Amino acid sequence: MKPINLSDKLSMFATHWDPHVVADYNTNDVMVVKFKGEFPFHQHEDTDDFFLVLEGEMIMDIEGQDPHVVKAGELFIVPKGVVHRPRAEEETKVLLIEPKGVPNTGNSGVIPATKPRI
């Protein structure tokens, strides 16, 4: 047990859409990731999707809805089965929590990230 400095962890990589595991929480991975540009629309059939914006601004597109702007210090949870797409005009730093073994890409057809532990 020790504190985890998320800024330090985020400084360890420069890639976008590439989550890195920083901790375990029950049966979940706690990850940090950097967003820039847009991710494909996708859904997760069996799990909700948790996003906490640490720095910057994310836009969450939900199929059939107006876009949701999510700013630093705000979180957004996409319920399982809902088609969504995160995007960010400028680099945005995000904390994710998802069950271990769940691909971050949902059913998008994109190859899932390897989720290295840092």
C-alpha cells in the first residue's frame, strides 16, 4: 500500500488511446490514458465504462444524443450496451476503471491495447 502519483505515471508515456494500469481495485484495473483525436464508436455489452478527466477536456458522443463535454475533475459513466465514442481536440488525461481482461475497444474492431502495468 502506497500513494500513486498519477502525474508521474502519465509522464512515463506519450502515446494516445493506450491505457496503462497503475493499480488493482477488487477485480478491476485502474488505468491512466491520454486521449487526442477520436476513438471509434463502440459499446461494451457486459460492463459500464468509467471515465474521470484529470486534465483537459473530453467529449463523449453517445449515439442518438447531443455530445457531452466532460472537463477536468468531472467523471462520466457510460452504461453497458450504450454505443459511445470518446474524443478530445487537445490532449486530455483520463483515469479509467474497468474489469480485468475487458478489452478497452469494445466491439469497435480496433485491436485492444495491451494495457502495460507502470
